[in-house]
Amino acid sequence: IIMDGNGRWAEQRGSSRSVGHRAGAKAVQCVIEFCLESKIECLTLFAFSSENWKRPEEEVSTLMKLFLRMLNTEIEELNRRGVCIRFIGQRSDFAEEIRLKMHWAETLTAGNSVLHLNIAGSYGGRWDIVNACRQLVASEGPDLTPERITESSLGRHMALADQPEPDLLIRTGGDCRISNFLLWQSAYTEFWFTPVLWPDINKTILQTAILDFASRERRFGLISEQLRSVVP
Ligand code: FPP
């Protein structure tokens, strides 16, 4: 999910953007609840992009404080509910206090499998692809010939390679673009856009997205006839 629209939600109320982000954090709890109730097994939230560091210092600072507060207050409950938490993105960009909490949250919840909750922080799809290339080179050493670079060998080093590729990408806030989210992983993902601003998201809207998704024919490059012969 690309959680867009916190700033505009706040502006509409004559409040500061920070107020919008705090309301956005509450919406995060609603979505996690929805996933748990609906037995959705993987949820990836775009919390902070590689480019978001360029926002005004005050806004970045608010987001970091919010991030830390959520790490301090939510993780134990999520752990009790069987949520496995993972952070994807350039972790070294974050302050040490946050990095330590991320590590703690991942370690604490590593054995859980009810819901895999991935938080993308200082993440960019292009960063992910470059990072995977670097890891592939590092792992293969001098043996790396051009032929050994395949979708499968590179794909193994992308973030979330051990999870299914996303079925559905939801973006709130009215813009119809991917904004450097999971570029590699969303090659065959279905997209669903809504003008609803992120803090206004609710379970009914999420249910509408899921129903729309369920009505789509996913062809993965094939034609309908071929799909009918594979799927009874
Ligand atoms: C985009 O809205 C939202 C963000 C850049 C931050 C998202 C953060 C949260 C929802 C809260 C914390 C979440 C977690 C998982 C800890 P925008 O500011 O770009 O809105 P605008 O397009 O209306 O300006």
C-alpha cells in the first residue's frame, strides 16, 4: 500500500502536516486489523521513501518520532497476534535508536507467520534493484559472468524475495503512479487507486479494493483461453 494524502488531509482541516501523519499512523492500525481479520498473509506499507529525506527538516523529524513511537508501543501487541515484522530499505540512513528498535522488532517476531508485515523505510524500487546487483556481485565474486545474471539469480537478492510477489497494490490520495515503490516485485501486480486520503481509509474501502481485485482476470502475459485450460 502506498499511503498517500496525510498532508492534504491535515491542510483541509487547517492543521499542520504532522497532525496528518499522526492520523495516518492510526489508519495503519486499522489496515493491520483488516488484514488480520481477512486472513491476508502479507502486507507491505510504503512508510518513507528514499526521496522523503528531502522534505522539510521538521516533517522528517515528526515522521521519525512517530516511527519510533510506533516501534515502542505497537510491536509487543503485534507479536502477540502472530505478526512477523520486517523492514526493507536503506537501514543505515536511520538514527541508531531506530535501527536498534527495528532489529529488536524483527528478532522478536521472526517466528510468527499469521501476517507478514513489511515496512518500507528509506526504500526505493531503484535502490532495491541496485542493492540486489551489488549483493549478487558480492556473492558470486570473480565467477560472475554475464550469463549468470538471470531474472532468477538477481531476483533472489531483491527485498522480500522469500515472499510471494504482491497481488494487489493500493494507492490512496488520488495519484495514479508507483512512485518508486516495489518496481521489480510488482511486474504482474494489479493496481487499485482511490482519491480517498490515507487517514480516511477504512475497512469498507479496503473491502471494495479486494472485491475489485477478485473480479479481475490475471493473465501473466498469456491469453484467456490458455488460462482456462490451466485453471479448472
Ligand atoms: C504520504 O502522504 C505519507 C507519508 C510520506 C508518510 C506515511 C507515514 C504514515 C502513514 C505514518 C507512520 C506509518 C508507519 C508504518 C510507522 P503525504 O505527506 O505525501 O501527503 P500529501 O500527498 O497529501 O502531501
